Amino acid sequence: MNAVKKYLGIIWLLLGPAVIFFLVYGAIQNIDPTGTKDINNPIIWIIIIAIFTPIAIGIMIFGWYALKGDYKHLPESSAEVED
């Protein structure tokens, strides 16, 4: 199970930058000053990118900790929790 956690850590580390890349790529492709739909508005894309960038960074941090092995032993009760 610990090997699966490490492999998923690699996936999470790669997924974060991929999400940011595809959001920016989608924004570049869809922003059109002459367009009349909401998807052509740059303000909408700025808001979407601003919301999802911290989420993608959090996914990368989660993947880093999984790759490092910090999730090898998860506590089964509150008595096992260490500070």
C-alpha cells in the first residue's frame, strides 16, 4: 500500500502543473475581444485561474508529502496522534 501512495504522489505532483497549464492554455485559446459569450471574457478566466491555482498547488504539496512517505503510518485513534 505504501508503494501505491508513492506512485500516487508522483501523479499528484504532475497533475498540479498540468491543471495550471491547461487552464492558461484554455484561456489563451478562448479569450476573444470580439466574442459575445461568457467564455470569451478575460475576467472570467482570471477568476477561474485565480481560484484553481491554489488548489493545484495544494495537490502538488499533497503529492510531495506522499512521495516523501509521510503517510506511511496513519493514526488509528486519537491516542496515536503526535505533535
